[in-house]
Amino acid sequence: MNAWKVLGIEEGASKEKAKKAYRKLSKKHHPDMPDGDSKKFDKITKAYKMIKNGTATQSAFNQSSEDIFNNFF
């Protein structure tokens, strides 16, 4: 999953821009809204958390689990 694409912003955008995009999309897709979609809402929330926590780097998406394991050792 590309977190930036999910939020509709350019890759490497600031956390503030990600926050604004998240708020806009979460209001639209929130399950309590008439046209809400819980699956989209969950995906948007996960993408925002990845960017907010700094785990949404493109290299992390492209690595296999073995590569990630090897990076630690």
C-alpha cells in the first residue's frame, strides 16, 4: 500500500499536509456518515498512521520480509 496515494497527496509530503488530507477523507468515508465506507475509512486511517509515524517510506514497501530482517542484523 502506498500511503501517500491512499491520501491523495504527493509522496514525501509533509505530515501537516497528510493530516489535512486525512481529515478531509475521514469525514467523507467515516462509517457514521450516510455514504460512509468502513473499509475505505480503515485504509485511510492506516495510511495516515504510517505517514505520521514515519513508517511509510517507499523502500519499506519494496523490501521482502527477509530483507527487512537482514537490515536489523
